[in-house]
Amino acid sequence: MKRSTKIAGALAAVAAAPILAAGNAQADPGTVYFSVGSTNCAIFANGSLGCDLASPMYMSYYIGDTYVPVPVPVNEIAIDQPWLPAHPTFDPGTPYTLPGGNPRIDDVKTGSGQWGPIIEHAGASCQVGFHGSFACQALGRGFSTYGSTIVA
């Protein structure tokens, strides 16, 4: 009787272990909102991200050895498809900003780089760089900003 109780207990522990271990691994990480200066961003649970820019910025794509400008200033930028480079979006309102504004990147950072805070979430990362530049990587794509210019 004791032996069968021990075996049943061991089998129950073995059966429960993967469920307990997977509990944290399967938890939905949700969306992380943050701001860098007047730029408000969100990194989503699927690894995509987007940023609302407080004022329009000029954007260009670096293709080969050439910068190809986007013909209009942009107010939003997103990385939401692995096959598509970072691109402007034209949503109504500010979809990447919480009511009342996003917390500062310093308040939600997951690390610190040479020049400033870094946030990593769901495989995406954003960081403050040299002289206030700002860069994000997600889904194998990226963009960087400096002053009033975005390069993807």
C-alpha cells in the first residue's frame, strides 16, 4: 500500500511538473507602453511595435548606398510585419499612446546601454542612443531617429 501511494504521488508530480513549469512560459506578456521625449511607443505581445511622433518627421529608407525619402512627413511609424520594413502608418488618433501619456522609458526599462535605457519585450527592443538618438528593432526590421529624421 505504501509503495503504491509513493508511485501514485511520483506520477502525479511528474504529470503536474510540465503544467506548472509552462504556466509562466505561456503567460501573455501583454503590451508595454513607454515614451522617449515626446515620442510614445508600444511593444505588443506578438513582437510588433509602433510609435506616435509628437511632431511630423522626415523619413527615408536606406537602400544600398542611397537614402530614398518618403515624400510626406510622418506622425507614426510601425514594424508590424516581418516582410515589410518599418513604415509610416496613418491611423486616426494616437494608437500607441495611453490616455494621459506613456510612462518614461526609464521607468519601464529592462536594461541600460552605453548611452541610455533599453527596453526589450516579446523579442523587440528599443533604446536611447548617442546624443538622444532613438532606435527600435522588431520582427527582423528596424528604424532609428535623430533630430527630426527617421531612417529605416
